Amino acid sequence: MSMKGIRIEGLKKRYGSGDTAVDALKHVNMHVEAGEIVGLIGPSGSGKSTLLKCLGAVIEPTAGKMVLGSDIIYDNGWRVRDLRALRRDRIGFVFQAPYLIPFLDVTDNVALLPMLAGVSNAESRKRAMELLRELNVDHRAHAMPSKLSGGEQQRVAIARGLVNRPPVILADEPTAPLNSDRALTVIRLLNDMAQKFETAIIVVTHDEKIIPTFKRIYHIRDGVTYEEKGEGRSPTEMAT
Amino acid sequence: MISLAGRDIIHSWGKFVFTGFGLGLLIGITLSMAGIYRGMVDDARVLLDNSGADLWVVQKNTIGPYAEPSSLYDDTWREIRGMPGVKQVANITYLTMQVAKDGSDVRAMVAGISPGTPGTPGWPPLLVAGRHITRSHYEAVADVATGFKLGDVVRIRRNHYTVVGLTRRMVSSNGDPMIFIPLKDAQEAQFLKDNDAIRQQRRRTAANPAFNRPAVPGLLEAAVATQSVNPFVNAVLVQVASGHNPLTTATSIRRWKNLTVYTRAQMEEILVGKLIATSARQIFMFLVILSIVSSAIVAFIIYTLTQGKIREIAVLKLIGTKNRTIIALIMQQSMALGAIGFVVGKISATLFMAPIFPKYVLLLPLDSVIGFIAVMIICILASIISIRAALKVDPAEAIGG
């Protein structure tokens, strides 16, 4: 195990107590290396969203351990004081819908995160432009989100997830609203970005067309994860 | 850090401007209400200032002549003139009535002024056109707010008066424009009965054996004669000689003449504290109601705008935005809405509402400053509900599931 990426050991999450208690996560083990992209697959109610919320430091697990890079962030209790700062600086999010801020243009949607972290406006916008260029949407840098196509919006959302160079990105069904070509393009971009920025990416998905692209897949069922080897096919080849 | 509130306002400028415009009209009405109160107080002060008096001598134990009826014999002024410190005295009558001209009429306060020269207490201090009254009967000086012009002939009771002069801002404490006529005419107008009533009174007097005594010739005629004249005025206006204290002079008049005397400050207290007190309370209540309505509207609008951004707020919280940034977003929008509303309100009150309002509306700069501060405080308070709602938004909503 390298010093980068994310590692989860024996993670549990129980909602409620007593007779009405529900164990949404019973035993979750995962590890994702830096530069790796893995799929997380499971039926509705299997605990995917709960796991994503725990990994995203949005809800507190009941027990277990989470290690981000070389830092233990959870060990039967949070080990970091400022969860907002943790989310802002060390976890990137890409959602099913892009959820761009409608009153900010493309550049500022991406630059907002470093600005929130205290980086100057000029430096934040410079970082944003670099990423937009990488993701080939720099020509829409000053457009408002409502003027972008679905694919462009999702690329901007990926740029926003990457802009603070987080060690881990949590992608919640990022290709759900896209057709096959666009879905494979998004996965290719995520692959490229994972390798370029040494980011560990966990993609929660139901999308049959992108599942063959993962080298490793975690299945989750009734709150328990099972690791499986994936096909690892190239999204570019699949698209052609 | 960029201003999220500013960007949202620029992005949805139409929504903010139109909402601010509606709020502004409400604020404009609120400012106008405050202006109406100020105008009423100013009207009262103008009435006192323009009377040229330092003391008002009225019927004992009354608060006349403006707030209560007051009757004094019209020769009382002779006794007062001889008091120490008195420079000038003049009788005055006030009668609020409809003054007719060419089939229409105007609500006005008719003041009967003593013969004299400009500067005599009760006389209008300044004319904007024409001349003062120079004849003993049937001439009038009117305020321009009556709509009368020089040379117009107006009817007061049974008599016709020619307008020979025009004044400006000569109004009663109710804001009615004033018309000045000779004292004798005003005394007659004040108690003038119709011909049937006069004949009936003469008949009753003649039927009264106390007045109709064959052994006392002339008694009946004398009794009837006293009934056909009005020897009363409402007040005596007194100017105090320089170097004399009006309070001392007032005390002397009270002690020696058994009359009630008010100084300028006391009369202002009567006008503002008693005469327009009910109106002031009504206006204050309107101000309170309008402020509550404005608060409710701002709170509702900001709450609606915030509810429309719940998903964005969830995303902002998920990506690590601090609570104070979200609070600033909502509060700044609320204050911006208030600022837009205030500018629209101030402009509409100054340019559109005040000029067309039938009463004098006095918009003081200090009231505008207080109004602006009040609007900002209301907007801050109104945003609290939305801020609480925003802070309760769970960042997990952005993830779904």
C-alpha cells in the first residue's frame, strides 16, 4: 500500500437504535491507489450512497477506519477537526448532475474551491483555466452553465472536482444522464486525470456501458463489499 | 474571494429589480407617511410663526383658539395693550369652512384680522402677489393653495369678497389653506344666522315680557340689537416688546385679567401634542403596519429565493464552503433588495407621491437616513429565517441516495 490513495477498513454505519436500528454498512473494506479508478456497483438500497457520504465526510460512520494518503481521518471517530476543510481540500466530488452554481461562469465555478481555501482570485482562476484546457472546455471559460451542453457541464464539474488537487475523488453516477459516447469520454477523462494528478477515483455507477472500463470493481450488497477484477478495457477503444 | 451575492444578483437582475421596485413602492408609501406627519407638525408651526404673535390670550380655562372654541369680548385687547411688556395686540377670529367660487368650493380656514398695517399680529407676513387688505369690508387675501387668483370673487356666507393678495404656506394646523378677511366681516360670518332664524329670534324676544315692557320704551329694540351683532373674537394676539420676557408678560395678563394666556412653546405643545396627536398616532400605526408588511415581504422573497437555491447551497456546503459565506450570501442579497427598494421608494416618494398628495408632505433628510437604517435592519432581520433554513441544509442532499 502506497502513502497515497484511500484505504477503508471494517467501516460500519448504523442508522437509528434499538429495534428500529438499520445497518446500512456492515463491513466495508476498500483501497484505491493514487492514479487508480475503481467502480462501486450495487443494487438500490445496498448502501452505495451511505458509503459515499461516509467517504465524503458528510455523515459519520459508526465504526471502522479510513485512511486518506498517510493520514487517518476516521478511526472509530473523526480524527480531523474541520470536516469542511477536509472536503474542500482533500476530497473532490463529481455528481450525477453537474450541479454547477448557476450564477457563476465556468471559470469561477471551478475557481471557487481554491478561492474558498484562501487562494487569491487570480491564482484560482489560473488553476481553473489550466484544468479547463486539459478537459478541452477552455473555449467556454466565460459562459454561464445554462449555456453549456450536458457533456460540457460534466467536464466543468470534473474540473471543479480536481481543482484543489485532492488525493481522492468521489464520483456519484457521473455518466447517468449521458449517451454512450459521452459517458465513455467522461470515463476517459477521469482515467486521464487520475493518472495525471495521481488521484484515486471511486465511481459509483449502474451504467452498464462504462463498467467494462474498470480494472477493479467493488460490489456492495447488504452493506458488505466484495472486490472483483474488472475487464479494464480502454474507453477510447470501446468508443471506436 | 468573489461576492456570491453580487454574482447572483447580476445573474437574476430582473427578479431583483422588479421585486425591489415593488418593495420600493411600499417603502415610498412608508416614507410619505412619515412625511405627512412631519408636514402636519410643520403646518402647525407655520400657523404659529405666521401669526406673528408671542402670546395667545384666550377664554379662561380653554385651550383655544385652534384646539378648542374660545370667545373673548372684542374690546379685551384694550386692557391687554396697557400691560407691561406688551408691544402690539390684535384681535383675531378663525373659522374653518367651505369657501365658494363659481359653483365650486374650497375647504379653508378664514381668519378675521384687525385693521392695521403689515406686521400687525395675525396679518399674513408675506405676499407673493397683489396687496394687503386696505378696506374694512369685502377684500380677501388668500393662500395660493386655495387655487384662487387675484381678482377672483369668492363667497363667504352671504357676502362676496375680491381676492386682492396671495400668500404661500399660510395654512391651518389641518393643512387647510387660509383666507384673510377684515375682522368685522369675519365676526359677522362666524355667528351669522339665516333670515328665518333672525325673524324667529326677534319674535321670541318680543314675546318675552321681560324684554317687551310697555313702561320701558326702547328696551325691546336694545335687546334685539344686541342679538344682531357679534361682539366676540376667538383670541387676542400679543407681541411682546423687545427686552421683555414673554413668560413674565403672560403671567401678568393671567393674574390681572383673569384670562388664559399661552406662550409660543405652550401653543406649539397644544397643537402638536393635542390637536394632531390622534392623527400622529394613526400615522405611527400605519408606519408600524407598513414596516411589518415590508418585513414580511422581504422575508418571504428572500426565503423563496433561498429555497430556489437549496441544491446549490447543499453543493456549496459539500465542497467546504463556510457557514459565514452562506450567511453573507443571503444577508447581502436581502440588504441589496432593501437598498434597491429604498432608492426606488425615496425617488417615488420625492418625485411622485409627495407632489400629488393633497396634504403637505415634508421629507426630511434625517428621516431618510433613519428610514434607510430601518430598512437595512428589517432586511437583516427578515433574512434570519432564510439563513436558518440554509444552515439546516444537509450537504448530503447534493449526493442524493
